[in-house]
Amino acid sequence: MDLAFTPEDIAFRDEVRAFVAANLDRDIADKVAAGKHLVRDDYMRWQQALGRKGWLVYTWPKKHGGPGWSVTQRYIFENVCAEMNAPGIIPFGTKMVGPVIYTFGSEEQKARFLPDIRESTLWWCQGYSEPGSGSDLASLRTRAVRDGDHYVVNGSKTWNTMGHWADWIFCLVRTDTDAKQQEGISFLLIDMKTPGITVKPIIMADGGHEVNEVFFDDVRVPVGNLVGKEGEGWTYAKFLLANERLGIAAIPQSKRGVETLKEIARAETDNGRPLIEDSSFRDKLADLDIQVTALEFTELRALSTMAVGGAPGPEVSFLKIRGSEIQQRITELAVEAVGYYAMPYQPSLLWQGANEEPIGPAYAHQSAPRYFNVRKTSIYGGSNEIQKNVISKMVLGL
């Protein structure tokens, strides 16, 4: 793989920078730069701008409406967006259910759902984890019983991200209680406005409403919303999870996080001596910078394999483990960098328009809430312990 940019790559990078500068609203970029909570409209404005350009589903092939970009173009796009403080693209439609639909769905489902995903006119969320069925997802108990032209769904999902904003949810449901665990699961698309669906918030440690519990009480779902074949949902789920874990590494965002740490370390402290002059902290920051670079090369190798027709393999589990650990390490160093100024807990400052004044440097109030929030990254998308089991089976054959 040639890592040197060609003149065409450099021209593409300039095109992306010009587009982001012209189409990313300043108030959204300022929120991202300041580490503030975003609302649904912030994401939708940016994603719809990308959709109008044809860039929202940048990982999709041309035949399904994507731009058909090369690995290098994807890499450039993701890094430029992170550098310019664009919000992350919500992956549930673009990188999760969209590829499942165009790979396994019916022609009717493709015609119905793919245009809305490409244009970001519908918000999707994920219904996988349940109380007692998280890392052991195959033990899920939400039932879908066939009743004529409908399935009747009963059960609940938890740790549902942004479901309070969602128009649709893709769900794993149990359609056969007599089959082996994995063989009795199906993949359903459910309109969140359907009677019988209740969404209850789970407030995170940083004070944000990011995740939810979703309850299904005799929810009737048309049989036409079954993706693929009944009982093969586990196959589609594994396909989706491979794409999800590739994105969890969030390497462009980690690169931006390291650069922010460098800025903090160069700033003057109470004693007038920048933290970068402390050899111990400097060593930690340099080690983290090296880890991010090594992870980036690993991701590029994985993307190169996929670009020539290969499927995501065990490397996505490596990326998920190391990516989540690095994200957590960034927040740990941020807390260490601000020291005792991390102790005044001011989560209200993470919302736009807060009247409270920050205690200490302007960046200090973000460190503790961010630290607590990022504890979750080593758990979602399949916990890191589960990923190590996946690696042992796929690589070592154990």
C-alpha cells in the first residue's frame, strides 16, 4: 500500500476542505470544538449537506448510491472532517443497517429505505442489547410471533443510543424458541411511531441523555419488514457488527484528541511552567501519539484488504480493542493535565448557552465528563473481553 498522496489525492483533499468550510455551519463546528453536547438538528443539518453532495454514504459502492471512493479518499475525508470539527456521522443508517439492507434486503426494502439513508431524512437506531443480553447477545429474549401478515413483538432493548431521536429501529428478535440460540434470531425493521413502543431515557455519568431503554408491548410489524430470511438474523448481525467495530476505532477523532492534549500541555500553568516541560507527562503523550499512529496503519491495512474485495476479518477486533483503549487513555491524560481543575464537576457547561462560569482554564470542565462518558467504549460493539475471544478463535483457532 502506497501511503504517499498523489496529485489527484491532494486535489481531492482540497475539495473536501473547501466543501466542509462552505457547508459546515459555524455554530455546529464551534460546539464540536468546545466539546459541547449536540442536538438532533446539529447532526441532521450536517448530514443532509453531505447527502446533497452525495458524500454521506461515502463507504457505499456506486451501484447503491455511494461515491465509490478509494481507501485513500475515505481516509482523507474522515481526517479532514475531524480536523475541521465536523460532527461524526451517525452510523446506524449509513454504516450499519444500510449495508445490511443493500446486501441482504429485498428490492422493495432497498427502494424504500436506501434513499432516505443517503439523504439523511430518517434517523435510525439500533435494537440489539437487552437486560441480561449484552456481550452474550445470542441469549436475547425479545420475541416476534407471526400473526398473519405481521409479527407481534414483545420485549425490551437497553443501551439504545439516540433512540429518543429515531424514526426507525433495526432489531434482533427471537422468532423461534426451539432452535439453537443463534438460529432462532431474525432481523426486523420497525417504525418507532408504531403503537406499543415506549422509550425511556438513561442519563449518563456526564449528565447527557445519550442512551435509552426501549420497550415493545404487542408491537405489530409488517412481515415485509423482515430482512432476508427468518432465523438468519444472526448472520446479518455479525456482518453489521464487523462494520460497527471498524468505526469504533475512531482514529481521526483520537488524532484530534492528541493534538488537543498537546495544546493543553503547551499552555501556561499556575506556576508558569508548561506541562510539556514535565518529562514524565511528555513521555506519556509521546507514547500515546505513537499508539495512535500504529493503530492508523492497522486500519489502513484493513481498508486496503476491503478495497480489493476482502471482508472485514479479525483485524476489526484488534481495531476495536486498541481504538477504545486509546480513547480512554486520551481522557485519562486530559484529567491528569488539568489536575485539580477536573474536580469541580460542571456538566451544565457542556450545553450551549450555559450561564455558569468555568472554574479554571476554559478547557478544564470537559475533562471529567469526557472521562466518565468514554468508559463505555470498551464495552459497546462487543466488549473488549469478547473481542479477545473472537481473535483467539479466528486467528489461533482456539
